[in-house]
Amino acid sequence: MTATVSGPPRVDVWISPEGELTPVLLDAYRAWMSPDEARQSQRFLREEDRRRYVLTRGVARGVLAGYTGETPSALAFATQEFGKPVLLAAPGVEAPPHFNLSHTRGLVVLAVCREAEIGVDVESIDRSLDPLRLAARHFSPSEREALAATPDAQRHERFFELWTLKEAYAKALGQGLNLDLQSFSVELGAAQPRIVEHAADGSRPSSSQCRLHVPLAGYRLALVVREFASEIDVRFARGLPLQRFAPI
């Protein structure tokens, strides 16, 4: 997979494991960061969090540079009303691609699409939690019912499938956790997941495209392409900027 997009509507998902980050790469990614990003990296108290932040910025700058033809350090970013980052176009350059970032313990993921707004969420599922208690706070009634009906052995994984899809949808809308997570429902069981939006005048399916993926063992990844009626072509690659990304 290369950073040049052509043909049918397509989403490229770039998966970067933290464990493959070397000191040499870390220094290179730091050199790409803006002064604001460098200051932000120093605000983290734990070295683990600083490394992950630098990796996140390195993945964003290193990969997106391939779509724009600019150098990684020349890329400029802004944030939308609710904090979603966007790539700014250089003077005389075509509109930049849409992108979204997510990170969890051990993994950074970047999704890129030229045709539509996107949201991505990745979570490590190897952690202890109470799915039904969290669902009672954040899930819609239909999602809570579906989760409660899921066999005990599958409920933990099903929770993360629902949760990552909800997060990715909120990010695709550009609202993140400002969106009421009970204002829509995720429905699983069909060939692909779908979103149902709830409003005072009733419920209706969203035209957004949703995908679930297992990027690596112990993780779940959800992708949402906003209000895109046609089928999408999703391609995955694993690696790090300045090293080879391999299709997976």
C-alpha cells in the first residue's frame, strides 16, 4: 500500500506498533514536530506517554506527507470546533485528505480518506472492566439489551466492538465525546455493522459506512466513513514512517 490514492473510494489504515519504535526513529519524529507539539510532548509526566505522543505525531506527519508531497515537518494542522485535527492545504495545493488518529496501549492507528470525513478508534481489549456497568452509562437501550443477551464468554469482546464503533462514529462526525453516545445505536449481526440515529421524530439508519477489524491479537479497531453511500475499499498496512509499511 502506498500513500497515493486512486481508483474506487478508498480508506488507507496505517497501523504502527509502539514496540517497533527505536531511539533513532524517535529522534527523527521529534525533529518533524512543530514547536507547539514539542512543548506538548514535554507536558506528559510519564516517559511512556511522551513516547506515544511523539510516535503519534511521527505517524501523522510521516504518512500524510506522502499524500501531499510536502516534507513531514512542513505539514500544518488545525482543529475543528470540538477538537478534531485537520490537515491544512499548502498554497496552490489540492484539498488535503481527511484523516483521523487513534492510539491505545502499544498501538497507534492513522486512517486516511480523500473522499469523506472519517473516524477511527482502536482499543486494547486485554484489560479488566465491567461491560454491563459501563454500558449502563454510555450505551443506548437497544445496545444494553443486546450486550446483556450476549453469552458471558463473548460479552467482553462484544463490548469493545460496540464501544470502538461508537467512538469512531462520534469522531467521524467531528464531535468526539461531546456527542451524546445514547443518541445513536450500533447494530451488529449483518455483513457489516450499521449505525441507527435516534431523534425526537423517530429512528433512521445512518448512511455512514462502518467496519470492524482485528489489527493485531488483543486489539479491536473500528472505522466509520461519514455519510458515504457507496461501498468503500479499506486497505491496511503495518509499519512505521521511515521504515517499510507492509500490507496486512
